[in-house]
Amino acid sequence: MSEMVFVFWYWWILALILLVIELVVPGFFFLWMSAAGFVTGCLVLLFPATPENFQIFEFSVLSIAAIAAWRFYVKVHPIETDRPLLNKRGAQYIGRVFNLHEPIENGQGKIKVDDSIWKVHGPDCSIQSKVRVVSVNGTVFEVEKVE
């Protein structure tokens, strides 16, 4: 029975497949695996007698190293944006003042924010009161009464 011999272009095809997967799936995970596949293919091109087990080990180590390096880089150099609260909907409302939609009784009530109703926790207040959002706990606003 003959064994399958890995040639360099197998790794390049794997790199291309992983790159296509990266285009379909969000995140930078498969991009780095694709780069590892390309580098493994280049190393196999330079050293064609490399055993298949070592090629797979090489690909695995390069993949893990590339992904770890990317995560470390992003941690040290976070991506800056002009809208840091874009995907943190509740945090966008901290500091804003709203009228109560339902009075706060026993520490719980509701406010209307744009077209949605949010639960609030805070001191008991009548329905005519105004409250300021001071923090967000999941989908519940922590509020204080505005005098």
C-alpha cells in the first residue's frame, strides 16, 4: 500500500480553502491558518523530503503561533474607532435623562427610550419624575432621580 506523499501545492490549496472560509466566516481566525498553510507549502517546496507527520506538526505549530501572535498584537494595540459604543447599545444611554414610562416601585420601573421600553432599577419615583441612567447591568438600567 503506498502512502500519500504531501507535495507543496497541497498546502497551498489548503491555504486557499482556508482563505475562502475566512471570507465567509467573520473574524481573523482562518486567515492565520491560511498563512500557516502557505508557509508550510513554501517550506515543503524548499525541503521536499520533509516527512508528512512533520509537515502536519509544522502546520499546527505555525497556525497556533500565528493566531496567538495576532491575539497578542490586538491586545497590545487595540483597534481604535470613532464610535466605541456602537455595539454596546445600553452603554450609549449612560448619562442621558429620561421620563419614566412606569413609576419605580420597590426599586423597579420602566423608561421609554426612543422606540423601546427598558427596565430600570433605582429609588422609588412617581411617573412624572425624570431619571438619569448611571450604569447598565445586562438589559437593566441603574438610574438616579434628577431633581
